[in-house]
Amino acid sequence: MPALIWFSPGEVPPLPLHDQTVPWSFMALHLLYTFLANCFLIVLDAAIGYYAAPALVRLGGGEEADAEGAIRGMRRLLAGVVALYMFFNCLAFFDQKPWLLYLASAVLVTDIVVQLIICRKMMHRTKL
């Protein structure tokens, strides 16, 4: 049993730097902030993907009658992708695996950037 150490009322006990018993160490807070940022990025990715789906279908070409079904299918696929992003985000956070959390962040940011680039190209193509 550890010995009790008494501190005077004005003295603050020192915290260990790398002790796993401290509930909210710097690393735990860092993972929490990354997890919350990923949650925001997932919602942002879903919103961009919902509005980028018609641009992606137009990029593929095809008839106008088939486009509605393709857009609906692409939006269903988007729901599955968002569920996978959230699953891996939660898995990384609750298992305390920083590398998986950072990988999920990188994939999310790449997905958002690619969607924005494709939408921008499609807007410029329709203006010409």
C-alpha cells in the first residue's frame, strides 16, 4: 500500500508526466480532440458527398434517366462509407490507438479534398 504524503494547504502535489493512472493526461486529451475533430470531418464529408453525388454522376456520363438511380445509389453508398469512417474513428479512440485515429483523419481529409476538386472541375466544365 502506498504511503500517504501530506501537503500543506497552499502546496500543489506534482503530477507524474507519463503515468497511466492520470485520467486525462495530455495524450488522452489529444486523442479526444482528434476524435471530436474526426466526428466533425465525418459530418462535413457526408454533407459535401450528398451534394457532390450529382457532379460525380455527370462526370461518368450516361443518360439523364439513369442518372437519378445512380445518384440515389451513390448516396446510399455514401451512408455506408460514413458508417465505416465512424466505426474506425470510434475503434481507434476507445482502443487508444493513435495511429488508426491519425490514419482515419488522413483518409477523411483526402476524401473531402478530392470531392471538392471534382465538384470544382464539374462547375467549371458546365460554365464553358
